Amino acid sequence: MHIHYISEQNSILNHFLAQIRDVNIQKDSMRFRKNIERIGEIMAYELSKTLDYKEIDVQTPLGIKHTTTIAEPVVLCSILRAGLALHQGFMSFFDNAENGFVSAYRHHYDNDDKFEILVEYQAAPSFEGKNLILIDPMLATGQSLVAVLHKLHLEHQPKEIHIAVVIATPEGIQYLEENVPENCHLWVAALDEKLNEHNYIVPGLGDAGDLAYGIKL
């Protein structure tokens, strides 16, 4: 797995990352969603630099321009519901992409810290020969992303798999390295310190889905 850390060099990305973590700012759910969307746009731009391009000729009002465009189609697939705002950011740049959606959540048997990942809904196009971008803002244990990849089955193999996350942990990255195909790229906006005893990211930002769309029952 190829890992790309995109906040190591200072940019406006770090500004948006600081705002989504700030307890005094993240209470504004509309601003939180917008900042996640902006982060998605920045990540989409950085990711686009690694895709394959083909040469084309474009007719302008005054002549022909020789240029390039993305060679293979892109499929954006987000994990509901937390991934929606990040997905929107990617859609702003990959505006011709096909789109897929998968649900995944932690099911706690006895209201303790032990859980399994349940994946219950899937609506996605074919990935055959395409660039699959799997979108989820938080990479904690990594189990949700692996479960989603298994749910998608991927009998029709994409050309490449790109996993885009806003915040990741070393534990989650290690789990992905052990359980995802070799042709995966992991895009990380920010690497955090660790998981706590409840498997939540520290320092993290809280529950991204709740902050964006309201507290769930």
C-alpha cells in the first residue's frame, strides 16, 4: 500500500483541519460540513496528480489546443453517513465521476468496547478498469474500510484503489496494510497520535457524522 501524507507541508489544508477540531468552531454543523468539503477538494486535487492521463486535442474558438485529460473513469464511493461531506468535496473536482454509497457502523453487543462492523447497504456501479476512490473521514481501527472493500467484492477489479481519509491513526494504517490489496493508495490529511481504550482517535475531533448531521440515537 502506498501512503500519501498531504498536510506535512503547510497549506490552507492545515487551517481547515484546525477548524474541524476546534470545539468552539465545530459546533456550527454547517461550517463543519463546509470545512470537510474543502478538505475533500484539496485531497481530490492532490490525488489527481497521480492518475494516468491521455493526450487529446480540444477545439477552441480560435484553433486546436493539444492537452491532456484523465485516462480512466473515476468512481467515488463513500461510507455513510460521515463520508457525505467529504464525498461532496471530491465531486467538486471529479464532476464526471460515477458514485457509490455503502453503509458501515460499529455494532456493540453489550454496550461495551467490543464491536463488529456491520455493512448493510450498498449501491455502487462497476469498478472494472476504473479508479476507485473510497471515502471515509476517520480511519480509526481500519475495520470499517476493510469490511466495505469485502462488501464490494471487487470481482471486477478496479485499475487502482485510492482510500481517502481526513484523520488516521497508526493502528488503522497498520490494519489496512495487512488487509487491503497491494494496488491501494492511502491518502491521509492528518495523522493523529493513537486510539484510546474505546478505539476512538486521540486527539481526533469527535464523531464526524454527529458533528456534520446531528447526534444519532
